[in-house]
Amino acid sequence: MSIPDKDQKLPLPNYERLCFLKNIITNPNIIVGDYTYYDDFEDCSNFEKNVKYHFDFIGDKLIIGKFCMIASDVVFIMNGANHLSSGVTAYPFAIFGGDWAKAMQDTSYPSKGDTIVGNDVWIGHHVTIMPGITIGDGAIIATNATVTKDVAPYTVVGGNPAQLIKKRFSDEQIVKLLELRWWNWDIEKITQNLPLLVKGDLDLLFR
């Protein structure tokens, strides 16, 4: 079998804009699964630049599954962007130190937890994903969407804020696909079953 090497940075000959993402990540709080790719109009190294407000002292993680497709200019907003909004002002006095250093004493900035992208997720150009979002397996995020709430598996969402456009399959089929978890198969088995995986005849796939 001639199978792409999951550990190769640039899997397409003579094309330097698309990379297997896990092989370019340097931040330990960004975790990416095998074969997930990022395609950037300029340079794959832009991916980490597009993970915004991701401060080590907060500790939140961006976790992306296997076989995801991420287009150029996708932006992940992390929890470091949050300000306390329950007071009279949202201004972050404490970060400037001095006599302001204790302004946040006995309180803390809000956090919505890790941002999690499932497996086989397609994220279109110029999508923005807000902190603490979970995107389910098999979901599709349309171009220019702003994702402000969790996205169910095998759904298509779009708009600002992103709303459900449609389910990709019936509820019964989605349950079966989530049980199948094809992305966890051995790569040889995936390769052998490509004709079924890329077509919509789920009855044959479920046999």
C-alpha cells in the first residue's frame, strides 16, 4: 500500500501551503490528531498565530481530532480573551500591576474550558470559534461562520452566530456513524474501505 505518511509535514509534492497540522505545532496546549490538515493562503505556520489569547498561565487547551480539514484564516479565540463582566467595568486593571495589581483579588476571569474539535470536521475559510466550544464528529462549519455554541455531530452550521443549516444524515445513521468511529481504524483498513467512506451509501458501510 502507498499511504500518506502521517508524520510528514508537507504531504503534497510541490505544494507548501497544506500541512499535516500536528507536525508543525509547537504549543503543548494545542493537541492535534493524525491526518488533520491545515491549508493556508500564505504559510502553514500562521495556524498558531490564529489561536488567539492562548496564554500559558490560563492552561486551556485546543484539542483537534483526526482527519479534520481546516481552511485558511480560521481563528480560535481562547479563554484569555475573556473579561469579567459582572462588575461596573470590564477593564482588566490587575494585569497592569502597581496599585492596580490586587484589583481582581477574590475574583477571577471567566473561563469556558477547553475548545474541542472532533474527528472528520471540516472548518471553512475565515471561521471564528469562540472559547470553550465543542464541535462534534463529522460536523461542517460554513465559510465566515462565527461559532458561539456547541455544534452537534454530523451537522452543517453557518452564519453569525452560527445556526443549524441541516443534518448530514438521519438521527439513526448518525448514531451508527458515531459507533463506527472509522477514524480509529488502522490506516490500512481505512485505505481498503475508501470507496465506502467517500460515498453516501451507508447501508453498505454498516454491513
